[in-house]
Amino acid sequence: MSEEASAVTEDASKESTITGKLDEVKDFMLILNADDGVSYAINYDKKPDDLKNYKVGDRITITYTGKLTQMDPFTGTIVSITAAK
């Protein structure tokens, strides 16, 4: 495996978190108004089980893998959703 491919694989499996207010939930995605003032559309193939514990307006923390940006589609995986502290 090339050094570049190894870096991409490592980045895709690294867990990150983002915290904010749950703004909208659809069958295929959710909108999070993050604490940094940016809204993120986070799509998924199957609605995360943890999501049923929260409603629009709740502050949550999402643990995810992959890359999350404001402009590009989310290509990672949601690992967990928990109540924000």
C-alpha cells in the first residue's frame, strides 16, 4: 500500500466528535447546528439506533469516522450519538 493510500485509510478510520443542536431529522440524514456556528448535513444509509433517543432541539455529540465539512457530502460513518454535556 502506498503512503498516500495508507494515510487515507488511517484518516477514514479515525474517530472525531462534533457537538451542537439537532436541527432536523430525515430518513437519510440529519442536520446539526454545531457549536462552531456551522450547520452540517450528516447523511446515513440506515438511521442510527441512538438517534431515536433525541428530538429536534436537543444538544447532542456525534462520534463519527471520515471527513465532515460544510461543503462536501459526509462520507464517513456515525459511530454514536450521545447527549451533549
